[in-house]
Amino acid sequence: MKFWKTLAVTGTALLAAVALTACSSKSASDKSSSKDDYTPKSLNIQFVPSSQADTIEAKAKPLEGLLKKELGIPVKVSVSTDYNSIVEAMDSKQVDVGFLPPDGYVQAHKQGAADILLQAQRFGIKQPGGLNTTKLADSYRSMVIVKKGSSIKSIKDLKGKKIAVQDVTSSAGYIWPMVELKQKGIDIAKDDTLVTVKGHDQGVMAVLNGDTDAAFVFEDARNVVKKDVPNIMTEVLPIYFTKPIPNDTIAVRTDMSKAFRTKLADAFIKIAKTKKGHAIISSVYTHEGYVHSKDSNFNIVRKYEKIANDETK
């Protein structure tokens, strides 16, 4: 009798072990098969504020309906508080698609949170005057601006001044001008007082109102406030332009399926070519359209960020 009880217990344990192994194997298999195979049943898209942060969500909201029509699934658009929060949201799979500036994309890709899908195109800028050209470009510049009549005539005069900057992860609002000024002997972290503002329009206004002596903004951020300040082009002037910076990205979570990536990219490109769609992307980020891109396009961003990080150590 004792033998049969032992056999029964052994058999039960063996069956449990087999079942557990099977479940474990199935779980591992499921996990493996789901890699790069995520197809959303609803799509969460998030933007980061670059200018007029308080109105970006209202401007971007109509994109929900246009994308829903193309993709056949519900779409939700929201705006994050900053670059870091959208990267964290994509990393935790709470956001499927991020409209990220080049620095934000590089950060997200490094964390394994995002892959590049598309790169924005904008019209080139002609100086002086900051007017758009008719030629589309996949890069832009940062510029240093001061108020008309300022004692600051060149970047050499920036030492000891108060400068409006964006978050330290911003290419145009911090990294590019900081790195290039450092290479020219100006250490803004040590030599100047930095004032962080949210939105490049706020950088322009900080200079105009005399709150700061200078600002780092994208070329030509003055156009963003031109409607409210018609004479902004003569009242606030650029004294320095950086080397080109890759344009903004549309990035997706890393486990998104290739088939859905293709469908999504086609949808964005198609929508950008429509009258209504173009009006939306132009009003939000001054985008004119989108083209396919690759990660290596952003190696220059990694180079500048490395220099910036080395300088802060």
C-alpha cells in the first residue's frame, strides 16, 4: 500500500513538473514570437512641446480622426511635459508613437524604447529675414538671438550674460549652441546664467522683453511669434548660426510589427500631402511632409551629445 501511495505521489509530481515545463515553454515561446510583432488595436501618439506648448494638443487633436480613417483603429493624441517623459512612456509601452526631436529619438533608441520610422521635412530658411525658401530640407540650424541695440555683437560678448535655453536634451535649444560655443572658448555653464524656458517662442519673448540677454532657439523661431509681434524680425536679431541638425522624427515602439510600421508610415506620408493633414503638421511643428529615414542619420546627434556629456563631467 505504501508503495502505491509513493508511486501516486511521484506520478502526480511528475505530471505537475511536465505541465509546468510545458507552460514555461509556452510562455517563453509566446514571448519570443511576440517580439517585433505588436500590432496595436488602438494607437497612442504623443508629442513633445517645442513652441506654444499650451496649444500643441489642440492643434494636433484633429490628427486622431485622419489616422483613424487610414488605420481603421482608434487613435489618441496627447502632449508630454518634456522629452524625458515621452521616452519613459514609450519604454513602458504606454505610448506607441512619439513625435520626437533628434535628441529625444537618440535617447529613446539608446534605451531600447523606440525605432525610427520617418523624418520630417521643412522648408529651408533664408537669412537675413528668416523667410522660407521653396526647397524642402531634412535638417535645420540653431541660432543665438539678442535684442536690437544690444551690446552683444558676437558670441564673444556672451560671457557673463543671461541666456534663455531649452531643456538640456534639446538639440537646437541647448546642445548644438553649447557645444559650438565651447569649442570657441565660451563655457556657458560656467560663464553665464542659464534660464530654462518651455518652448522656443518663450526664448524669443524672453529676449524681446529683456528678461534675458540672449536665447538659443531653432532657426527661425521668430516666425512663431510674428503674428502677435509683427516687428519681431527687426527687434530680435540672430548673431550666430550653428551647423545643421537632423530634423524631427516620428518614432515607434521597438516591438511594433513591420507590417504595421509600413501601414503607419504610409498613413503619415499620405495625410501630410492632404490639405487638412498638411495644415495640422505645419501648425504644430512647421513640418511640410515626411520621408523614410534610418538610424545612422542621427550619428551626428550622438557625436554632439557625447561632447556635451563630456563637458559636463
